[in-house]
Amino acid sequence: MPKRDPSRHAPDSRKVSALLGIWTIAIVLAFVSIMISLGGITKKKAPELATSVWPINGFALQSSAGRSVREAIINNKNSFPDSINASTTEIAERAFAHEPNASSAVTVMALGAQEQSRRRLMEQSVELSRRDSLTSAWMIFDNGKRDDLDGVLKYYDISMRTSGIASSTFLPVVAKVLADDRFIDPLAKLLAKNPPWARRFWEIIIYEKPSLSNAATLRLELIDEDKIPANVYADNALIQNLVAAGLFDEALQLYHRLTGRKATGRSFVRGGNFEQASTYPPLDWQVVSNGDFGSDIDSTNGTMNVSAIGSAGGIFARQLIKLPAGDFIFSATLNSAPDGIGILIAELKCAQAITPRFKPVKIPLRAGKNVRMVEGIRSNCSYYWLDISGRANEGSDGFDATITNISFVSE
């Protein structure tokens, strides 16, 4: 289990305030969208008529009260008001008197009640229906004000399980607030239950850059939850986006937990004998194919095959490796190479923005065994790209080459 700095969990009033603002916006957006579709045809097309004819329609009265609350929220800059109009509360009371299952009416009554009674009434509304968007919205809002993260996520979960509109609105917000470390553990508890929105969450979180580091930690906390199907996660994309964001330590730690793979032998290169398919590039080999040139890994025969048509070329494959300071021996064995009709090279370059810059090391590759001393790596760079690149000569028919082993070992 990754260790986290406890000091990062300390409440920050400014951060809580900012997050509450995000929650409120999302709550209102979902609430307004969902409340529009409350109930049946009668209250949609003729609510005034439905509330005036006999017998009185309790759900239509509930809808009328709900519209008044929605307008009050919008007029209060998309936030729940401290109090609502007494006439709105009276309509809600009539709705509940005629229809005891009108859960939104109980919520409206709660909004009109004294503060000390409000939460008790809201909880009674939840008991009537977990599908009521207004109740869930207020519970999220109230738990957010009290900085109760478990409570916030509990009602996010309820809303997302019962409403597609709420799910599509709330999930991006959950992805954003994961930037706060304190959400990791409560969110892990929710995701361990494999809620129906879990797959969509992992599809969204990989694009929320401020939350990526915590997304990796969250995934590590769920690594042993074997009851969750593997297709719920987006591990390949998560690792790629961690690398793209420069979060190399997090990406490598997650890779090791997911695969159990280390580098081949003493080599710092993973899969240097090409006996395993690439599962999580670029920590495994990332191969390239664009029609004019490319590469593939044949794990059955233990080879990397590269090819290019005349004048074409570029990076055929690459892998992100971690190297300590020191001297190294690079070796690569090729069954065939583009000798005379093109060039193939291995290139080592720093993947981090450091000063002074690391001067790339380029090693030509020819048929047979290639061995090269790489001395004096003393930079403060830790992560390097190992690229296999090349180009076919202009006017040639192109080339095919086969690599059977690549290694990078300490001297």
C-alpha cells in the first residue's frame, strides 16, 4: 500500500470552500435537469389545473412546490437558500397530506423548517425514496458544508445509482474532487462495492490531470479487490496518462503491482527478450505502426520486428526505463539489420525536464551482437526513454530487421 504524507490530509478551509462551490454547481445543474422531468403528464402539461380539480393531485402539488424551490435556488446564485417562501411550504404540506409517498414534498417542508429540524426531515425523505433528486442534492450540499466527505460521497452514490442525468453530471465532479487526498479512502470504500457507475468513473478520471496522482493511489488501494471485473478499470490508459503527465514513479509503482513484472534479469529494460506481449506501454514496449514504417513484438518467437519502406522511418518502438547514476553496458542482438540500405539505432535520452540537460546517447545497431559501454551517467535524471529508431535509404525498397534481445545493465 502506498504511503501518503499525513499532512496532506489536513483540512484546508480554502480548499473545502472551493470544493463546496464545485459541489453546489454540479448539484444545481443536475437538480434543475432532473426536476424538469418530475412526475407524470398531468403535472407537466397542466399543473395549475391538476392542483385545482377534485380530487386534489398530491404529486401535482409536489411538482408546484418543487418548481418554486428550483426558482429560489436559481435566484440564490445556484445555492440552497436559508429559507423558502411560506406559501411554498404550505403547498408541500398539502401535497404530503394527500400523497404520503411524495418524498419531494417532505424535502420542501424540510427547507421551510427550523434549521435544527431540517436534517431530520431530510432523512425521513430519504427513507421514503432514494430516487428523489432534490433530497439527495440537499444532503450533498449539507454534508459538504459540514466537511463530511463520507456523507458527500454517500449521496453522490445514491444519486448516480438512481439517475442517469445525475450520474453524467456528478461523475466529472467526483473526478475533480479526487485531487483532494481526503477523498481517496472514502471513494475506495464506494468503488470496492463495484457500483454501476464505476467503469464510467475510471474512463473520466484519466483525463483529470490534477487528480491523476490520487487516481493511481486509489487504484492501488483497490488492487486486491478481486470481485471487481478487470474491464471496469482503464489501467492501460491510466498508466499512459500518468506517464504523459510526468508522474513516472506513480506509473511504475502501479505497473509493478498490476503485472508483478520487473526488468529482465539484471537489465533495467522490461521485456528485453520479447517473450511477453506489451500490456502497459510505454512501461512495456510501445510499438509504432503507420503504414510506411513500424514494429511489432512476436512473443511466440521472442523477437521485435521492424520494417520501413524506402525513405520512411522514425521511432519504431520505445520504453520508459528508470536508471540510477552510474556506468552501464548496453547490448542488443539482431538476427537481421538494414546494413547498407538504411540505419537502425538505439537512443537513450532523459524523459524529464532537468538542468543541465542530459546529452542523448545514440548507438548504431547492426546484425549480430551489439555491445556498448555507456559511461558517466551522473545527471539528476532518473527516467529515460530508450528509443529504437531508424530510416530506410531514399530510393531503396526498404528493409526488415529482427531484434532478439535488448538489455541495459550496470557495469
